[in-house]
Amino acid sequence: MNRAGMQLRSMAARNHQDMKILVADDDPLTRRLLQETLEHTGYEVIAVEDGRAALECLSRKDGPRLALLDWLMPEVNGLNVCREIRRHSEHPYIYLILLSSRRAKEDILSGFEAGADDYLTKPCDPEELKARLRAGERIVNLEDKLTHDALHDPLTQLPNRAFFLERLALCVVWGMQRADYKFAVLSVDMDRFRIVNDSLGNAAGDWLLVQIADRLLGSIRRDDAVLRSAEEGGMAGHPEEIGMLARLGGRQIYNPVGPHPRCQRGHPRGRTNSTQHPSALLYRWTGCVHHSEHRHCI
């Protein structure tokens, strides 16, 4: 799944009380002991008995982000589970711990080369296992934060240009696959915004942008997107502009501020089901916005 299909809101920091973990081991006794130990610690445990079931579980959109994988399992062994998971880099990062009775240096190196993040020899000490899982949680949480920061504007926490281009590409694909799917790109322009910065200071302008962003997020539908690209001064070079990507049809977007007489003359910009590259579509749309006498406003 494309990263732009993830939730638009900020990712909350996790702790082990609400984090899922997969335990994959074909030995019923080992599987049960691991499950009881981890459940007692506070994890939500999903236990499976072979590698194929482990792959299916980890490939789900809401699948576990931590996994304990036995090396020797029927169907697919632990090494191949690691390799298959690492092949799909578009998924959120999964921290993989390989379990094995093999202690040779060559075997440990093989586990890491297959994509495992850690290696534990059986039987593993419960306290050592918990400590290594806590390290895995830190890695997962850091990965989530880095992904969020890379795809969101630091001021408003709205998705940024990179996120928006991925989402736009996804909409173009959907438009090519479904004749009834249409979407529009809109520019939300805050008139006389620079007066706020000039008269009250940048802090007041930042506060206003955050309030407007919050209202827009509370007004859009689930499959719409709102963006602000701070590093480039807004959607098309202006910090007072926020972009919107909206599907046409269905429930109308709620007006979060109220009607404005000039809004009656506006219309969605960049309506298209074109096969053009998303960057080209966005460039054409921004040019259309700034060369048109009609502007969207709130």
C-alpha cells in the first residue's frame, strides 16, 4: 500500500500495552510459553504455527510491528519470512527477531543477512527477551516519527508536498481504473494573510494557519486530503495557501468557516482523470490558479 494511504493525522506514540506482537513457532509448548510471557507483560499477542501464516499476518494493514520468528518452521522458514518482509519496503517497518537453537557465528550472520533485526538463541531468557523487545519498540516508534515528519508540515501537521504527490498519483491510478472516479485539486487562499504577519507578527500568522488547518481537517471526508508545503512556501509558493485533493460526488465537504460571496464564482482547479505525471498535473494546476482572476477563499 502507498504511504499516502496512511492516516493523515499524527501518529501517536506507542507503548507495549497497546502494541501487537507476532509469535511464530511450530512447537506448541514454546509457542504457548512465549505467548503467556508476553501477554503477562502487556503485549497483544498473535500466535501462529508456520511461516506462511506468519507472512499473511504481517502483511495485513493492521498487522503486528514486532515479530518473534522461529528459524525452522513448516511451509516457510523464519529466514524466508524475513526476506519476504524486507522485499516489501512500502509497508511500515516491522522489527523481526529470529529465534533458533543454532549458535554458530555463520548461522547468526545468515539471520541478519536475511533481514532479521535481532537474533536470540533458544531457550531464551524472559528478561533478556523483554529487553530486546523494548529496543525493538524504540526502533518502530522512531521509524514512525521519521516517516511522519518526512511527510508532514511541521507547523500545521498537514501532509506536505511529497505526501500530496503520492496521493495525487494514487488518485490518477484510480481514475484510470474506474470510469466513475473523478477528483479535483483546490487551492484554499487566505485573503490579506500577509497583513496579519506584518501587523501582528509571524507568531500570530502561524497560530492562524494552525487554526485553519484544524478546521479543514475536521471538515473533509475520509478520502479527501489537505496539504501545506512549508519548505516551498505553501502549495504554489505562498505560505497563506493550503491545497486540497477532493473526490467529486458523495457527501459534500462541510464549509468550516461560512459562505463568502466570492466563493460563488470559484470552481475546483485541476479536475482531471489524465494519465499525466502527478508533478506535471500539480504544475499545470498551480499555474492555472495564479493566472486566473477567480480565487478560492475562506
